[in-house]
Amino acid sequence: MSRRRLPLSLRRRAVPWEEQRPTWREARPALIAGALKRAQARPSGNWYVVGASRALRGDGKLARTVAGQEIVVWRGPDGRPVGGPGICPHLGAPLRDSPVRCGTLVCHWHGLALDGGAYAGWSPLPVHDDGVLVWARLDAVGGEEPLDAPVVPPRPEPARAVTAVYTGVGVCEPEDVVANRLDPWHGAWLHPYSFVDLTVVDAPGDPVGAVDDGDDGTDALTVDVSFKVAGRIVVPVRAVFTAPGPRTVVMRVCEGEGAGSVVETHTTPLGADGAGRPRTAVIEAVVAVSARPGFAAARRAAPLLRPLVRATAGRLWRDDLAYAERRWHLRSTGRFPG
């Protein structure tokens, strides 16, 4: 897949959707389950993705419920991210609705002012901004040995990339979303409007006994796939899927157009809905790079491109969340195959 003068290719042997090669024999349930189990065993240090770094510009803030715990994050007076419980310690006001003024969050019920330090019964949480995403550490929720910082996958520098963050919510648990991402075989079947000619060229050979010793690629899934542009015009790439943590799956383009680009899919448990069903947030960061000279213009046009990237991700996640929700529904009723 050497870089062409133009990134586009013409599919010369296009086949109808129903005539493409079936992938169900290759998408072995034990293989997917084994990769999921090993991902769940990797440490997260109790860090959870809250949202996009761009949300904290100026007096912006992020508010989210993580496993039933309300939290709020903003930039303190010195510009560093701070955060803590989203419940006012005075009379329980929802701090998600309170404004930030010059680095201080001011409760809109009675004016209790919080600058990120412990005050009036409010205690801060560890917060980390990696330049694309904001994380919060909740030790009481995670129950693991805490880490000083989250396990952030290697990615291109945001300054030389186009970045966008999509957020969606589904009725499922994080493992259902991770299982979806560890099943790339469904791509051309479930998303024919975006992917064609998908072939998994490398996968873990032993789904039960494979040894995961870090960065040797044991659990890497390598995929050749073409992204549809229009008609038979496509962009072919090779991508590798890995799961560096229990709630994260990373797709990295290793060959073809945009080599080095990553798509990070993070899952954050929100808590139960009114019917007692689990809800999970999918927070997906796209960090796109290109060696082409014209990519500088794309970076300048990033404010216009971000809504398009989010819309594309939203269309894919409409289907993928349905997959994850279906998986949870069958698991919760004892009907999941196997």
C-alpha cells in the first residue's frame, strides 16, 4: 500500500453486499471473548474519560455521571484542569448547571465558590488533560490500584493533526462496546455505506491460551479495508486494532492514506437508567494525520471538518451501539450464544 499520488482507488471487482465473502466463520466467538477477557485484565488505574479537552476552553466545563457518581471538571484559576463531585456539599445543587467564572465554579443556588481545592466539604478528584481528552480518577468506582496518570495510547501530536471527539450513549455495559470493537469482521456487513473489501489478515491464534506480555502485538487484529468515498471510489488502508485497557480500543492506520492516524474508542459507565438498565458513554477521539502537503490546509479547516467527522462517527455508532445493546440484552437474559 505505498502512497499514491492520489489517495483514491477504483474498485474493479465490486460485488453486491449479499455476494461478499461471509466472515462469520473467522469471527470466532471464543477469539473475541478471549481478547475481551485479556483487555479487561489490563490496568486502568481507575481513570475514566469524561469528555473532550476542547470543552474546557475559557469558562467551559464538563459534567458527567460515572457509575452513578456525579462529577464536574473545569479549568481552575491557573488554567489547570480541576474537578470533583457534581453535588454541592451545601444543599445538593447540581453543579453541572452552575457557571464557571475566571476559573471558579459558582453554585447557582447559593453562591458557594469552588476553585478546585478542598472547601466547605467539597473534595477534589485527580484530573488529567492529555490534550485531546479529559480524564478523572475515581478510586471508589474502579477499585484498582490507582495510577498517577491514565494509560494514554500513543498518538500523533494534536498540533500536527486534525482532532475530533464524538460522544454517544447506549443501553449496555462497557464490555459490550469493547467486544464490538474487537470484532472487525462485521465492518463491511454492518457498515456497507462506509467499508468494503474488509479482510482480517492477522488475529490472535489461540483465543484461550494466548499470552499478553505487553507491547508485542499478541492481541493485535490487523485489517485491510477500503473506506468508501463515492460509487466505486475508495481509500484502501491497513489498520491495527488493540485494547490497551479494559475500557479502550484503539485503531491505528499503519499503511495507506493517513498512516499514523488513530481512532481511540473509550467507554465510560454512566449508571442505571430509570428501568434499571446500564448506560454507557462511548467517547471516541479521532486524531488524523497525513504526510501530504495539502494536509496543512486541512488543519486550518479543522473547525469545519470536526462536525463532519463527528457526523460520520455518529452514523457508524448508530449501528455499533445497536450491536452492543443487543449483546447486553442477550447476556442479561441468559440467551447470548455460547
